[in-house]
Amino acid sequence: MPLYILLYRRSAKAGIALQVFLLVSNVAVNMAISEVLNLKAGPISVEGYYLFDNTNKFWCHFGGQAIGVLIAFFYYDSVLPYR
């Protein structure tokens, strides 16, 4: 997180671009994992256990983290100056 904030403070466009890249690449990685391992999400599918086991790795958490950081950037730029 501190690296994201330092990059954003230095260049806002670069910080936002990095977060969008992490979000898009996370979606692509999760799609590739699901396609290669032929995983299906659902409560009665046999592959459901393996889906959540394989997507619970650290490289699959960058998307959620990127969304949170983008919301924090929005709050920092849009809401905080008017408080």
C-alpha cells in the first residue's frame, strides 16, 4: 500500500493507471485459471472447492485491493478537500 500511495502522490495518472492495470490483469489471471483448470462456480459443482482453493492465492487478491485503493484515491481527491 505505501508504494501505491507514493506513486499516486508523485503522479496521480500513474497511480490510477497502475490500479486499473492490476484490476484488469487480476480478471485475466482469474479467467485463465478457471479456463485451464476447467473450473465452474456453483454450490453443487464438484469443482467449487478447487475454484476457491486456487483463487485464494495472493496473486488473485490484487483486484479487490485495486478497487479499494481507487476508492481511497477518489475519497482523497473528491471528498477530503470539502470537509
